[in-house]
Amino acid sequence: MKHTFNCFYDLTDTQELDKIWKDKDTLFIFDTNVLLSLYSFQSESRKDFLKVLSSIQDRIWIPFHVGLEFQKNRLTVIKNRRSTFNDLNKDIDKLSDTLNFDKKPFTTLQNKFSLKKNYLSIFNKLDESLKNIDKSFVNLESELKKHLKELKDEVNNTDKEKIFVNSNDFIREEIDNLFPAERVGKNIFDTVEKLNALYKEGNDRYKNKIPPGYEDEVKGDEEFYFDGLGYKNKFGDLMIFKQIIEYSKEKLVKNVIFISEDIKRDWRQVEDQGGEKILGARIELKRELYKEAGVENFLIYQIEDFVKKTNEYLNIKIEDQTLKSIKLSLEEDKHQRAIESFDHSSKFLAKAKAKLNKLYDSENFHVKTVLDNPQLHHLYDDEYIKTIREAQKLHSPYEDEYLKAMQEA
């Protein structure tokens, strides 16, 4: 039975995984978010990660669309990183203003008692107290400035590899060296006709919640142009998956290990058992890849797990400190992606609401009545029905991801 329904089985046996990691017919494929994550890694951690990739360099590959997304989003990631450090330095500077000793209440009280000669002892005690407090605050301010300087020095040390949008991007150069032309897939969607066919298939898949990519539908009609072709962002994951299938079929790939920080339910099997448990690749993805390309095993890992397993099976000798540093960097990236995803969701909702209000006066029209009674649908045009269904998506799956990231932060 296992042979017939192999897509329902996840590999967990260490010996089997060891064999797959060492198999010459295993292909390690990297998602866009993995390449972009290198900009948040500390220098030593990045060197160790690139060391891992170098150990399997003849078996690594990226789809064309991953390379395209990386080139398109690289500058945005660099700008965000610069903003993070600039904001951090500004916040540290603001801390120097947190200790401000207000002498006015003391001097007012002093003046009050100075007018009454029989309270001279109180006046003198107030004067002594004020001088002592003032001295304490001077010492405290000096100590604060000392610690804030140390903090800024640490920030600058962490940001010693300053990359600006107009400076030499040595991280991209390292990626270029690892992924020469033969390690980058060809564009199998290089005509308008091919893209339109993909978009049609994508819309049909998304309606039926067929992975991958349907959770990116909140990106709406956002697109970018390259080589005169319009690439819709919501179909990016689907393009990547289709390119993986075609390359695996062409090169007779036996095992595919996909490294990605994307843990949404349109890529990963997620079960609720005392909290969310993120398992392997979706059954539908494995079935499609096995059936279309003849692949025997399809595994998905996040960066941290990939580094741990490669270190274990191929004896790369990566330090524990590197793994901890990578984990912290990825948490920062996750926080940023959650904010961006929530922004996509908010824009989608605002657009749907605006479209709905333009088509009909929503205050006087009972939308729920129409949706709950299909027999009334023929009274209204298809565009209206589609729009109010979109407007119902008030709770995007990204909102949970965003709120969770905020709590962890």
C-alpha cells in the first residue's frame, strides 16, 4: 500500500534521510526567502551557511522565478535593514533624555521656607538634600551615557558590514558564485500565452484550495514587469513549483529537498494538536511532483533544520553558536514578513470594500441575504457576487501570522 499511496508518508527515519542527503540524485532547491535571509545573517553565520551550500554545490539549484524575485526584492531588503539600524540608533539617543531632574518643586519649597526665619533648619536641610540629589543625578546621567555608548558600539559592531543600495553588494556576489547559469533554471513562462495559461490554471486551483500559493491570493492583482511580461505576485509560488516539476522531470531527479521559510498551509501540512504542528510538504504537492516528474521523495525544511541535518549527515562541523545566531536572524525576518503579509491583507480588504461600495450602496443593500440565497444570484451580475465574496474575507490567514509574530516579538 505504501508504494501506491507514497504521498501520505513522511520520511523521519535517520538512516533513510542520511542516504537521501548523500544521494547524488538528490537536488537541494532554495526558495527566494532563503537567499534574501542572508542579508540578516551575522558575518560568521553567513559564512557557515555558505560553507554548507559549498559542500553540496554540485547538487544545488534555484528555479528561474526564485532568481527573478531575489533580484527584484534585494534592494528592498537592504533598505529595510538600513532602516532597522538607523531606527535603533535613534531610539538609543532618545534614552539619554529619560533622566531629567526637575529642580523646580524643590526651589519653590526652599523659597517658601526662606521667608520664614524660624524654619531656617528646614531650609538648610532642603538645600543639602537638593545638592545631594543633584549630584546623584549627575552621576546617574554619566553612568547612563557610558552604557548607552557601549550599546551604540555594539550596534555599530553588529552593523559593521554596511551594505547600502548603491554600494558593492558582496552578499549577492557570493550567491552569484554559488549559483552560476547552470544552477539557475530556465524560464518556462517566457510568453504572454504561457503566463495566461498559468494564471487561468492558478485561478482554478486557488478556487479549490489546491496548493501551492492560494494563500497569496490576498496580493490581488499586484504585478511587476520583466522582459516585457507581467508577472502576477499571487502566482509566484505556483510558478516556482511548476519550474521545480519541469526541471526534475528533465534531469530525472530522484529526491527533492526544498529549503524555504514559508510555513503557510498552502505549502506545509499543519495539524492542530496542542498548538500548531508544522509537518512536511502538503500531500497534494508530493502527489503532483511524484506523478508528473517521477520524483521519489519531496521534503521541505526551514533553514535551521536544513543546516542541522546537513551538518549531521555530511559532517560539515558547524558550531552551535552559528545555529543560535541563524535562529535569531530568522526570527527578525519572520517578524518583517508578517508585517508585510498583513499589509497585503489590509490592502486587499480595502480594495474589495471600495469596489463593493462603488458597485452598490452597501448600507442599503442586504449583502448577506444575497449570499445566503443562491436563487437570488441571477438578479445580480457575476462581478458583484464575486466582489462581495472577496469582501467577506475579513480574516486573512496572514492576520494570525502577524499577531503571532507580534506576541513573540
